[in-house]
Amino acid sequence: MVLGIAEPVQDEKRGLETRLAARTGRLSTHTCGAAPNALQGNLVIVPQAFADDFADYCALNPKPCPLLAKSEPGDPALPVLGEDIDIRTDLPGYRVWRDGMLSAEVADVRDVWRSDFVSFVIGCSFSFEAALMAAGIRLRHIALGRNVPMFVTNRETEPAGPFRGKMVVSMRPIAAEDVARAVDITRAVPNAHGAPVDIGSPEAIGITDIAAPDFGDAIDVRADETPVFWACGVTPQVALQNAKLPIAITHRPGSMLVTDRPLDWAPSQHG
């Protein structure tokens, strides 16, 4: 059992309900706080010609890119992660990239879907937030209904093929007396990025203005709090800008695939 988790997903249908809400347009914002204790995932979709290189990129960079699942070419289903998943419609928002440039943000990607697309789902730190809150650790972005702030750092990832770039991190202000417990709880879940990559030193990882995130919403850090930074699954979006693929698809930052799996699920359990 994962430290800080009293039980698995509170309702095994919550993941499916969240996906259906996205599919039908009833959910169009971020998934912070959606389906507590369910494993959430970042999305990267690339043409099959680049899939092996991207798989290698994930393997070389397990902190920002813990790989949960990889699809068969052209198949929008991911049964290993849940019932009735259609990766083309089941996230609240998508980004379409062309030649390394953001081309569009859309509600679904059925119109651009191709038979050679391979989908990758990467673990997300939203997954461990219910465990932190169950341990009495306050998360103000959840209370405010906001997306988590995310920043591009000065830390280089390990390159693979055309994929390379800086690591992205998410930040949560944690009460000083709770930081050690937050580290212990998240260290136990490497499939959701694991322990923080930095505690209290934004300048050391290249963040000059903590009030101006590159993605997500700004959250102030109060005098009794410490900014804690976890590796983030938006990292591949920086790598895609550098790779300049003819086309690629990702989630919109903060708009995840909510799976049917609990936080302590691991890909190794299912082959």
C-alpha cells in the first residue's frame, strides 16, 4: 500500500465518469482534484516513425516521464488504463503541434487522427494530491479551484533521437512543518514523478519569478510556506518544440487523462 493512501480509488467509476464528461464537453478545464486517488496521466501522441525514440526518451528521463502505457499504432483505446478509453476525446483539452510549433488547442483530436499515431501516457503529480490532503497537507490550488503552476527549469533532460530540452516542474507551496511528510508520501509513488526535484530554491533550477509560471495558474507562496517542485509531464512539450515533428499531439497543460487505476498501480504489474 502506498504511504498516505488509506484505500484505492474512492469509486472505481469516477475515472470513467470524468472521461465521459470530457468526451461530451461537460468538462473543459483542468483535472486537478478530479477522481481523488485515481492515477492521472499526461499525453503525448507521435507518428509511429518517432515512437521508439520517444519511448527511449521516457526511459532515459523517468522523473519527468514515468511511462504508464503505450498504445498500438492507430488504436485510440488503452485498456490497460481503464474501461472505454478513447484517447482522441477523453481529455478536457489537447494541443496540436506542427513542426515544433503549437498549431491549435482543441477539445478533441478526431479530425487530425492518423492510423500511424502512437499514444504515450505519462504519470502525473495530480495523482498524489489526494494522498497529501489525506495526510492533512493543505494544497491551496485545489481549494481555489486553480491549475497547478508549472515552470521550465534550467535542468537538461537526457536526449533521445530528436527529443531533448529542459525539464518542466510543478510547484506547490507546502507549510514548512509538512515538507518532510510531503517528500515521504510522494517518494513512494515514482509513477507520479516521485519525490521533489527541489525544495525551496527556485533560483537554483532557473526560476526567476515564482509569480509568473510558464503554464498553469500563479499561486502565491506565503511566509510560513516553502515552494516545493516536482518533475512534470509537460516536459515532453518542450522536447517536441525542439524535435520539430511534422505533427504531434499532447494534452493541454493541466488537462489529463483520468484513468481507472489507483495510485499504487504500476505498469510492471501488467506486463
